[in-house]
Amino acid sequence: MHTIRQYLAAVPQLQRHWSERLNCSLAEDVVLGAALLGASMASDPEALLLYSTTDPVRLARTLALLNDPPWNASEAIAFEAFWRPPAAISFSP
């Protein structure tokens, strides 16, 4: 999350763009984390995701966002495609 946080902070227009598309403020770490989890869940509902925090307030806020997301599934999938690097491509001569 640190890398995408830095990238969005360095390109405010991009942060604004995705915040508007996802209907939430990606400037907030908790919201960004929930959006990344939600995007992964929307993109691959069968995948196993691991999440860890020692902050009960962060956990509660993350779960609230995931249980009632401000984004729709298609926007979440588009966000996931934006931030997730493509799978390695192998070329044969």
C-alpha cells in the first residue's frame, strides 16, 4: 500500500480521479486500504485475502467500508486493474 500511497500523493490528479470514480477519499489511509481490499474482492471473489491491523478503529472502519462500499463493483475492478501489475509475460522466440 505504501507504493500506491506515494504514487497517488505524487500525482494529485490521479488521486482525485480515482477518489471520484470510487466515491471515496483515497487520501485517507484506511479508505485506500479498504478500496484496495474491495477491488481485489470484486476482481476475484474466490481469492483468499489476508488483512492485518492492531488498531480496532481501523479494523471497524475497514469492515464498515467493505460491508457497505461507496464504490460499485465495476469501478472497483477498474481500480484493481490500475494498481495491480500485470502477470509476468513470457515470450518465446
